[in-house]
Amino acid sequence: MAWLGSFIAWIAGIVVLIKLFQKEGLLKGILGLICMLYTFIWGWQNIKNDPQLKNWMYAWSAAIVVGIVINMLVSNSG
């Protein structure tokens, strides 16, 4: 079940990375590809400009939190 949160986070991260490439160009896109933390921060800084980006950032953040919580629950129950 924990893989679901990771999969959703991965999909949302890829979508935000594509938007980063489209809006900022090749060099910042490559930086975002190398360091997804940069993509995550860029996404939160630019949610006012793009309503779709806002939805993807909420999904990405929620998926990270859900994945952490599920992993904690599974590791404590074993």
C-alpha cells in the first residue's frame, strides 16, 4: 500500500518537472531533473501563476505525507 503514495508522488513530480522545463527552459529543467527538491520548491513558489500546478503540488505534498505515515505504520506493526 505504501507504493501508492510513492507512485502518486512520482507522477506529480514528473508533471511539475515538465512545467518547469516549459516555463524556465533547459538549464533549470536539467537542474530540476538532477535535484527534485529544486522542482518541489519551484512548484510551491509558482502556484499562484498556474492553477493546475497548484493541484499537482497539493497532490505531490499529500502523497509524500501519506507515504511517510503508511511506512511508519507498517514498520511499527511488524
